[in-house]
Amino acid sequence: MNRSLGAAALAGVALVLVGCGSKSGPTAADVQVESTSLAAAQTSPTTSADQGSTVTAVDPCQKLSKADVQPFFTVPIVIEVPEPWNTATTKACSFSSAGTLATTLSVKITAGEDAQTMALLNQGSTDHTTFGGVGTSAWHLKGSTEMTALEGTSSNPVFCSISTTGWKELAGKKDLADVTNIPDAAATTIAEQYGTLCNKIFGNGTSSATMTVAAPATGGSAATTAPSGSVLPVGSTLAGLLPLPEGMDCSGSKTTVDSEGTTCVTTFADASAAYNFFLAQLPAKGMTIDKIEPPKAGSTVVGITFSGGGTGMFDSLSIVNGVVRISLQKQ
């Protein structure tokens, strides 16, 4: 609102000056110049406490490491990736484990005026519990461990939110009898612990959690999973980067290329053999296996996410009932 008042005042002063400078009134050129000046005044970034903030959000992937988040996981964290949104005022990072439980802890940081707006929206409900020790103010929805916190002043606010998926591999949540009906006191305790990650980003308050689990063995990481038995020979490659087993055809219309990357949709009958092939070939080509879903007895479902080796950060391969889908993101 201060920007609008300031712009209106500027417009009034400009019009008075134009009127005084010419008895016949402003010309078309005068109006054009004034319109351009006013638009610039309305859109130019400001930094004063009265006119708002242009603070840039810090990147949680840069402020936090796997080692900072690992104490909350009972299994090794193998993925640390930025989430899709990435603007000057909002950045987010996800930390995920290997295996099939899809356990993830996500941290989102929003700065500037957007942080104040988000804080008001999140506090709009009366069905929340506030707690201390994290930022200037912190709260979570009753019965939920998802927490939010605000740090700073009206001219320099930072908003931090932490959410999770999965629970069996997370400190605090793994011991709950029913994650769909969490006692509010227990939810607050867990939210306070997650909040130590926000404090680490804020640079204030307690940043060491006490609700942690013992460091897991690294042998179960997807990155150390080795193929077993014989491995199919290489038949071709996708985008000149990804080896494909003999008999997996990604030629012609089976493959599409767009601004996001390369996608192949084809068929392959033996999911277990394909899974074994990629476990061997991906590391051999300098690619990192980030997460796996191995075929179970009698199952034809396979899932592998990987990165590196000239590809992007969110590459994936899945086989469901013989249908293969491979996505290579543009680097």
C-alpha cells in the first residue's frame, strides 16, 4: 500500500510541474514521458522498511547438507535435490532415503514480502499450535508435525517450512502408534525438533536436535547395491548417454525430445533382467543411482532414479507390466 501512495504522490507532483511548464497543457510527448516515469517508479525495487523488502531467499540445499538432516533418518539419505520452484523469493530442497518407502524431508525458504504473506496465510487458521525456540514465531497445525516459522522484521522477513513424507524411517514419527492421529503434544515436540533445521538457516537459536537416531549403516544405500548373476549385453544407447540392454528398443517414435529432455516409452518383458542390467551399467557410465524399487517375487514393477554422467538431476526409469518409461532430463 505504501508503494501505491508513493506512486500517487509522485504522479500528482509530476502533473503540477507539467501544468506549470506550459500554458496550453501537457502534450502527447509529455504524457508519454510521465507514463514511462510513473511505471518505472511503481516497478523499481525498493529496500526501505517503509516500502517493502527485496530480500533474496537463501537456498536450503546450500545452507543444509545431508549430514545436517541425516540424524532425523534411520536409513542413509542418498538424494539431496532442489525442488521444482526456484525464484528469487522462494527456494526449496528435498532430502530422501533409498528404498521403497519414499521417505522425504523437505525444507522451503521464502523471503521478503512473500514471506509475510505466506506467514499470514499459514496462521489464518485457528486450528494451529504455537511453540517457542524457532525463529521469531513458529507453529504447526494441531495433530500434525508439519511446521512453519518466521524470522526477522517486517522489512526483512524469512519464512521456513518443513514437511515430510513417510514416517517409518523418521526420528520421532517412527515411534508413533498412529500417524493419522498424533497427540498434539507429541506433534509439537517433533515440530520443535524439525525447527532446529530452520534455526540453522536463520543463524539463530538452537540448531542441534536431540530427537535423533543412531547413524545408519551405509551398506543399504541404493548407491552401493550391486547386480546379481549374469548381466544382459548392451544393445544400444538412449540419447548417446544411457546404455540399453539388448532387446530394449528406443528407436524412432518410441523416443521424444523436447526442451525438458529425452523420453523413451517402449516394452521389455523381463523386468528383473532389465533391473540387473541398469544396476551394472549406470555406475559404469559415471551415473549415481539415487533411489531404487527392485522387483519383488512375482512382480514386474521396477523403479530407478539416477543422475550424473552427462544427464540431469532427476532422471528416472520405470517398468510396469512390461511397459518401460525412461526420462533423461536436459542438463
